[in-house]
Amino acid sequence: MNALKKILGLIWIALGVSAGIYLIYFQAVPLFEKGGNDLVPAIIYTFVLAPLISIGMSVFGYYSVTGEFDNV
């Protein structure tokens, strides 16, 4: 079971990085290019949601890989 937790931790880290890339590249950049009223969501995606989601998922995966959840 602990090996499964470590593998899933790596998957969580990969999902965190890919979610950040997706939010910035596919959501925020097109909105920055449009300009106008679309700048506010682009700024929210770039500076609030992408770091929050990426860091949160990656830290959860890191804890799983390092064995913090082995006692649970």
C-alpha cells in the first residue's frame, strides 16, 4: 500500500505541474492577448489560481512520496 501511495504522489506532482501549465498557457495567455475586460480573469488565473493549485497539489504529492502518510 505504501508503494501505491508513493506512485500516486508522483502522479499528484505531475498533475500539479500540468495544471499550472494549463492554466497559464491555455487560459491566461489567450485572455492577455484579447485585452480589455479579459485582463482581470487572466491576472487571477496567472497570479492566484495557477500557483495555488500547482503548489498545493505538488506539496501533497511530495508528502506522499516522502512517506508522511505511511502511518495513516
